[in-house]
Amino acid sequence: MGSFRRKAFDRSAAGYTEIKIGGGGVDTTVTLLVFIFGVSWGSFLNVFIYRIPAGLSLVLPPSRCMHCGKHLQPRDLIPIISFVLLRGRCRYCQARISWYYPLVEAATGTLFTLVWLSYGYSWATPAGWVFAAVLVGAAATDLMHLVIPDEILAAGILAGVPFLLLDSFPGTLWGLLAGLAAGGFMLAIAVVSRGGMGGGDIKLAAFMGLFLGPRLVGLALFLAFLIGGMVSIALILSGKKGRKELIPFGPYLALGGILALFRGDHIINWYLGFWT
């Protein structure tokens, strides 16, 4: 599957309770732990999404309310749960907390779980986690700040490439070529459109090529342009966006990458079935 390889894995001897999904066994204990792990990383992504575009440190100052400036306690920072218990408001000043925070946490936890269910005990799983985290972070940052920071892509490459190499060295080489091709394609569009595509979009496409490989990154880009084009036309026709108004493309790239990762082979085989 692109730069990832599906591997068979046996968890029947691990002593976990199993439920049947699609004919396979799933140990619920590990799956729950993976979801919690993903949600925790989503909480860290929220810090990244807010602080990096603002030029702030990821460590200092400690987390605080953006409205009243009160330093938040550990009980205020439990992913998803704190938001629900506080009913979406600051404990100290009652200001509303953005829905972006629990959505990023829930999305990251869900994607981490899907990666685990897809690849199990293989090096492709941590590689997929890195891929998913970067896509969530890039999409949210682009939506909120109209920028895709180089830092999140660089961190993803540094963290993910070792796992890609451990999973498949030849696949990683193909991924490198796919990344260069995807980035070059997006760069050509930016040149032809005279800035219609941002530098962050170009780098994100290259990152996706590295992880997805030639077959799936092509599909991911096609889906991104298809979905992004349809949504943009709808926004313009409805009057919610002007023709010259910037529309972030990072979320559509991220969505295309996620669809290609989990359903890419099925989509390609479904399409090829029309010609056989």
C-alpha cells in the first residue's frame, strides 16, 4: 500500500478480549489504549497549532486561557473530557472554548485507531501515526491561520522516515521519488497560476508522496482537487466566499491523503474495474 506494507499479525495469544469487525479479531484493550494515545497526541497538536504560527515556544509559558490569561491546571487539560465537563467554557472566566480543540483531539485519536486496525503490529503503524498527525496538524493550522508551518512537516519527516525504512527500504525510495514528483507537480501549478498554490501546499504534497508512494499520492492529489474544487464552487455560488478570496487547500490535501491511505487501493481497483 504505497510506502506502507500490509503485514499479517497474530494477536490471538495476547490474552485480550476480542470482538469481530469485518471478519477479523480486534483486541479491545490495545485498541482503547491506542485511541487514548492518539487523543493525547491530538492535545499536543493543539498546542502546536496555536503556538507555532504565533512564534511562541511549545513549552513556555504553561497553557493558559486565551481570554483571561489564567494558567490552566492539569484537570483543565484532559483531552476531550475537560471540554465536555466544562461544557465548552473556561473554568475561570466562562469564556467559550473553541470546538477546534476537541475536534482535533477526537480526529487524531480516531485516525490513530484506524491505522492500528489496518496495520497492527508492524512498523507501518507508527509510520501511519506520524502521517495522520501531520495531516491533522497541517489541515487545522491552514484552516485557522492560512499557513502550513515548515516545522510540522520537518518533524513528521524526522519522526516518520525511520519507521518507513524499517517497514520497507525499497518502498521508502519509491516514496522519495513520489514526494519529488508530487511536490514538483504542485510547484508547476503554483508557477502557472502565479501564486494560486501556496508553498505549504507544495511541501505537504511532497510529504504525502514520501509516505504514500507513487500509486496512492496520485489518487490523493486527484481527490484533493476534486473535493476542494466542488466545495470551493459551492462556497462561491452561495456567496460565502468571493472569487478572489483565499480558500485553504491544506484540508483538502489532508482529506485526500487520509482517503488514499485507508481506501486508496479499493478506489483504484473500483475504477479499473470499469475498464476490465
